[in-house]
Amino acid sequence: EIGSLGPFRLDERVGEGGMGVVYRAWQSSPGREVALKIIRPELLFFSGSRDRFRREIAEELGDHDELHGYSTMHKENLVPALCHILGIDDHAHHEVIGVDKATIKVKIRELKVQRDEALAAGDSVQLKRIRRKIHRMKRELHKATT
């Protein structure tokens, strides 16, 4: 046993590709062995990668009436169809939205230089504007890390 992921016990790593890793796993309910494909975390930030991953799953499932036209099916229809075919409870699926922390930190550093210049020039209006921007970016950074 390698570990677990939700209702799945990961038993053995059986393959790896460009999109992710495949494990032989045990699904506790309904008590069956499955192949569990897990998308690489870095690909979750790109909607195209998530869509490609869903379509790969649909392609591997073969010919099901519910998946007819899956290559052009919108994700709001594809995900429930996949869940039904796989016997997974259909529930709200959340998208992961990535934040480029390094870029935000660079922007904050640039704003701090501008803040210091506004402070030296005695420009209170500009100083207030820059401080607000810094505060908003720090909040965004904090939300991404908690």
C-alpha cells in the first residue's frame, strides 16, 4: 500500500504519462479494484489540461451512450456523465485556480520602490494609492497560501 486518496487505497503505481500517474487502487465503496489516474498538480492551473484529462478519461471508457460526442461535450455535461458511468457520486466539482506567487512578490517589491519614491516626494495621494495596491496584493498572496 502506497497511501490513500479519498475513498481509494493506492496499492501500486502502474504507469506514468504526460498528464499524470496511474495507480492500481482499491475503491472502498463499492469494494472493487480500479485503475486510478491522477493528473499532475502543475497541470491543474491550465483549463486546457483539465479538459484534456477529462476527455482522456471519456476516451478510455469506450462506447457509452452518455458519452456520445464527448470530444466536443462541454465539461458541465461531461463530468456528470463520467461520474454516472464510473459509479461515483455526482457532487460539486471545484476548479483549482493557480496564483503565480513569484510574480506577485516581484510586483510588491516594485510597488515598494514606488512607495518610497512617493514618500520622498511628499505625494500623499500617490502614496495612499500604492499602499492600497500593496495591501491588495498581499491579501491575494495570503489567500493563495492558506
